[in-house]
Amino acid sequence: MKIITNIVVLIVIILILPVDGIAGNHRYNTCVDFDSLSDSAGNYMDLDLYDGYFYVCKIGYIEGEVTLGWDVKNSINANISIIVLNNDNLNNFISGNSYGHSNMDLAELYLDWRTVGLFNKANYDDIENKETTADLVGDNYYLVINFGYRTTFQEEEVNQNNIFDNLKYYNSPTNTESAYVTTIVDLDYPD
């Protein structure tokens, strides 16, 4: 009888759990939108904590023609890349499978900071922004900041440790001059 009960409990658990995990789409922070910005500087990432990992914030469900962009401040011009991905491509990015842009207009929002880092450092500039107009298929979209987790769009082996593994090496910054990245997203539907 105990075996039957265990099997029934296992089946119920499998049926209840969503395909994308217990937290589902709620496991990511929501991106701070420029239009709702008040006292916040945007989404904040400490470079020591995210080194070798990635940061994802959920832009939200988008369908139709939109103007989408982002502003990123990279305090020390660290080598990062910034990309906007839909749900499937985000899952491929995380799992190490080939991934890419679901829409050619979204490709305009991609930035590899190495290409602008030297210029920015010479001009004491640490802010980049991009914007595009796109007609997007209905899906959840995410802003992904890659801190060295992936090096190519092709399939590659990745270290799928979660961010909590980095916490054991993380010492909370005691001064305000720590290396950081902040980001703000701007999403607007045409009038």
C-alpha cells in the first residue's frame, strides 16, 4: 500500500510542477522601466557576485510593434555582453544550447562591451544605450547581461551552478566604489 501511495504522490507532484521549474517565470527580477523610474538607479548587479555568471531581468510579455531599448552603466567597463532574448532562447542560453535572436530587430540591441570598452575608458564614459523598433511575436522577453557565462552563440559546455554558489565567495562591498552594473529598460507601444 505504501508503494502505491508513493507513486500517486510522485505523479501528483510531477503534474503540479510547471515545465520551467517551481518558480516558473517568477524566478527573475522585473526590469526597471525608464517610464516608471523614480528614485531607483535601475537593476543593480555587483560585478564580484556575477563574475562568470549572468543576470536576467524579465521585461514582460510583449506582442506587436514596440520601441524597446536599454541603458546600461558599467562602472569599470568590464567585459560583458547585453542581449534581449525570448523565452526559448533564454532557456537555450542557460542550458548551453545554440541560441540567437528571435527577431532581426532585436539583434540591434545586442552589445559586446569589449567592442566599446576601450573607447569608453579613454573618454571616461561608462554608459551605453541602444533602442530599436520591432514587431514582436507574443512571448516573454528578457534582458540578459552575460558576465562570462557564455562566449558564443553556438552550443557550448556551461557551468550551470546557480547564483547562490557565488555567494560563498562574495564579500559584501563596504564602500560605494565597488564595481557594478546598473540597467534600465525602456518599452513603449506606439500611440
